[in-house]
Amino acid sequence: MSATDITFPSGSVAEEATIVGVHSHADGAVVLLDRTPFHPVDHTWPDQPGDSGTITVDGARVEVTEAVMAAVSDDGALAVGTDIPVKRGAEGWTWLVAHRAEGEIPAAVVVGASATLEVDAGRRAGLSRGHTACHLASLALDLVLADLWRKDPGADALGNPDFEGRANQTSRIHEDGAVDEYRLGKSLRKAGFDSEGFSATVAEREAAINATLAAWVASAAPSRIVTDGPTIIDMRRWECELPEGTATIPCGGTHAASLAEFAAITVALELHDQLLTMTTTVLPA
């Protein structure tokens, strides 16, 4: 069995493929195919949910509740999602996209059968806008907080001090939005960040982030996914040609093809004790 070929980086939401595995699982049966347009949730950093949709074989349809990562060992043991016991790229394992099925698997869905795969395109588009907006909001946050660093924390994709990389604890993307949490604790202060200065200026910095995002949306900049190869384990990066320069961020998710797909992106900042929550909201074009 070979690693699953993926077509979602190009924006594909439909493919013809061959079934290479059908397996029962505690969370429901999974279907494996040689290629797929479905984006799977990453079990190690589950920021973007997996795609949903359908697999059809000879008129028999399987409802896919979510695509997830899977790996099969050289001796045939299949692990799905958080049950995967090894790091990506480990010797002796092949990496796959598994399609979680709702209900019983039809008799026609067997190894070797040809299948038509269709992703829920509306949900995909909403998640893609949410993921692109999440990256843009993080870059705008880094830019607006740049003056609060007394030491160099390393640079982000636009060359600004990398608050995102230093402080982000969780990121959750949903259709047309995202929620990110940042820890402003002792380690961040030791790294040179002026947490007190930030606390005193949250409202002004929120306004500055939103002004930056408005300018970026107005630029209608191209946005794309660049891949090193066709399989699920090949490196993927998000690129966006912003007015300040091209931002490149390693990313396994899906994205909008252009900032022209947005009418607006806005954020709201909430600071409670040492936890900053940034809620990003998209208004589609």
C-alpha cells in the first residue's frame, strides 16, 4: 500500500479513485482510497476539522462524517487518528487518509472497486476562508505587537517578532472564523514581552489589527497552497502575496485562492488574567 495521493491542495472537491481498504473501527468503519480530495484533520495539531462528504460505488453511497489521518505498519496494523503510535515519517509505516463512514458499509464498497468522491464544497469553502483568515489575523497580531518586545523572539513569515509562535496555545478553525488562545505567562515575559504594556493597550491594538486586515483584504492578494509532492506526507505551505511581502507558512490545511473571497476579516481580543483569546470572524465576499 502506498501513501494516499491528495488533490485538495489544488482546491479539488471531487475525484475518481480506487478503494484500497475497508476497516471496522471503534469510532465507525473507515474507507481508504488510493487518492482523495478530502482534507483530513491532523491528529497532532487538530486546528482545521476534516472534510465531510460522500463516497459512491455503483450507486451505493457512503456518508463521510470526517476525513482523518491514518497509518498502516509494514505488518498490516492500521492505526487511525490519535491512535497512531509513531511520528510522521517513521520507518515501517505508510501514511493514509481515512474516511470515517456513517452507518453500515454497503456491500459494493470493497477493495478494488472504483469510487466517486465528493466533498461538501460549501463547508470546505467556509473552512478554507476560516483558515486563511486565521493566518492573516496572526500575522497582523504579530505586526501590531512588535513594539512590545525587549528581546528578539525570532521572526514570523513577514519578518516581525513572532508572538504567534511564542505564545499560541490552541487554534480552532471553523467555517468563516477561528479562535486562538495565547498564554501571557512568566516564560513570555522572560522572553522579553511587555505583558503589562499590552494589557494597558488591548483596545488600541485590536483596532490596529483590524485596520491592517482591512488593508490586506482590499489588496485582493493571491493565496495558495504550495506542495513538495502529491501525497499526504509531503510538505505543504500556505503562501499569500501581501503588500508587505509574500508570507510563507508551513500548513497542512486548505485555503482561499484569493483575498478577493473576503468582504472583511475582523478580530476581537479578550484578555483574562494571563490568557489572551483572539476571535477571528470572516464576512465572505
